[in-house]
Amino acid sequence: MTNGPKPHPSMVVRDYLAQAREYWDERVKTFQRLACAPTKLREVYKTDPAKALRIFDKEIGRLHEVLFDFIWPLLEDCNSGKVLETGFGTGEFTRDLLKLKVQNRWSFTYAGVDISDEMLKFTREVLMREHLLKFVPRLRLGRASSLTEIRDKSKNGVIWGRIGFWLWNEEWIKALKEVNRIIMPGGWFVVYEPFRDTNPHWERLGKKNTVRYVQDYRDRLPNFTSEEPIEVKFCKESYLIIVFHKNGMG
Ligand SMILES: C[S@@+](CC[C@H](N)C(=O)[O-])C[C@H]1O[C@@H](n2cnc3c(N)ncnc32)[C@H](O)[C@@H]1O
């Protein structure tokens, strides 16, 4: 066990699935829009909620701007294809992407899965308020490592936004197998997350760190080639965006 803050009470549960669900359900109940924000910002929220939200909106706006530079051409090429977002969280990315889809009259179908019931409710409300829910017909509960109802090679693209580093080893490995299975040849996979030397989340739980590097992703995705990662700052943390292309003709 490492020293440091005690595990969140909801973490004292049996298996990863229950752990992850409880953790994320609790986080969105407690922090609402900042549920998926980095810890530093949630600390600011405790003393100055308005300031924390201002920073969050600005930072997430910048992150999405950079992201869309990379995702835009992929989406334009999708035509009437299918895109999946795994771990949509509080739905900020989903919302911004759907706005682009509507503005540009893109015809691809967008679906999202997340392990947390509360995140699902939250994001549904956000999208409903903005009249965007109808553009994401399949927003549902699901586990990154077990997307059984999604057919092999049926997705043009999959997006993992700040979720990979939350997946415990076996979950991460299985989840990447699912990515490999469901993306069609010629399709793409976009990952953005902090690639750190330590992972405070797993340390808090007394688990050995899950340290992942870009090469780990490359090793697990032998049928893909990747572009050079792009570095972007989000709430003073260094994030990398990696775009993988699945080999073969779509
Ligand atoms: C940091 S949030 C990411 C939010 C969003 N993608 C973004 O970039 O703003 C991580 C999300 O991953 C979800 N999650 C964690 N483990 C998961 C799993 N094994 N399968 C599916 N979703 C999971 C959590 O419920 C949470 O909503």
C-alpha cells in the first residue's frame, strides 16, 4: 500500500466494474459539471465554484478546438458511417461534436457508452436542454471491455476521451481488443489523455501504478498505424492526442 489519502469509501467494493460505477456515479453527484475535471480544478470549486466553472469552460473549449482540428477531416470522410464515443462522462465533448455535426449536416451516426448510470442521466439532460439528444440515438450504459452488441468491423471511428488512463490493466487490455474488433479496416481510433509517470487514482487505491505510454497503445493495436502524438495542455496538465488508423480498405 502507498501512503497518502485514504480510498474513497465507494471504492471498498469487490470488483472493478462495481468500483468504477460507484466511483463515477458519486463523482457526478458531487461535482456535477466538474465530475470529469482534473482534481486541481475540483479543489478550486470547493472555495470558488464560479471561478472553477469559468476555468473549466475555457480549458475544455481550448482542448476541443485542438481536438476538432484532428477529428474534423475524419468525420467529414465518414459520410453515413458510424462513430462511437466510449466514456462520454458529463458529455461536454459529445455536445460540442454534435453541434458541429448539425452545423455541417454530417450524416454519420453517433453513439456513446459509459459505465455510469448517473453520467448517462446527466449527459442526457445536457443534450436534451440543447436539443441535441435526437442526434445521438444510442447513448447508453456500457462497458469499454465488453461491447457485445456492437458487431465486428461496424464502426468507422471510436473516440476515447480521457478514459484510457482510468481503466485498470485487464480492463484496458480487453477494451483495446474491443476497439480492434469493432473498427472497420480503414477506420480510425482517437485517444486523448494525460500520459503520466504516475497515476494518483490508482495510487489512492493502493494499486501499483498503471503507467502507459504511447508505445503501449501501439503494441496493443498491431493492425493500426498511428500519427505522431500532439501535445495539448488541459488544466495545466499535459495531454496527448493520438490518432490511429486501422490498416486495410474500408
Ligand atoms: C474523465 S471522464 C471522460 C469524459 C469525456 N470523455 C471527456 O473527455 O470529457 C471518464 C469517463 O469514463 C467512464 N468509464 C470509466 N470506466 C469505464 C469503463 N470500463 N467502461 C466505460 N466507461 C467507463 C466514467 O464513468 C467517466 O464518465
